Amino acid sequence: MDAGIYAAVAARAGRLCECGCGEAFGGGMASRATLDHFRGRKNAESVESCWFLRWDHHEAKGSSRPDAATWVRKFIAHCGKHGYVAEKEKALTRLEVLKTKFPEKKK
């Protein structure tokens, strides 16, 4: 992990989870801040491809709870908020793949 990327993402997040929930980081385990590499560590990591999440949200994302598409949508919104056009486009492509693999069930 590049220390400069970590510091820049931490500064951008401040005290709030970046998934869009508006929840603050705290002292307890569930609310501890964790760095998430949205596309995984093996892919080129950057300030644009990483975000700080509460630990409980990081665990939910990693377990695809409630589903992977939800987390991709959250990341798309995050990228839009910060003007990360290239990362947003990659996430939109990922969302389309998910829709193809896991079409929504009709109610």
C-alpha cells in the first residue's frame, strides 16, 4: 500500500464512511475505518479506486451483502461525487456485467 494514497484517501474521507451512508468512524470495532480497494489490491490502486469504509460496511461489501450490485452502485455515486470519471465508467461496466450474470427477479 502506497502511504501517499492511504493519506490522501483518509484526508478525503475525514471522519465519515465513504459509502454514502453518512455514518462516522468511531472507536468500536464495527465503526473503525478501513481502506477498501474497490477493484482489489492486484489492480492498479489509486486515490480514485480506493475509499474508506466502516469496518462493518467493508465486511458487508466483501460478503456481497445485500448484493454486489448495491456496492457497485454506491461506488458509482462516490465516483460521481468526486469527479472520478474513469473509475465511474469501470464501475458502470461492472454493473452491466452483474445485471447480465444476475438478472433481477420479477416480483
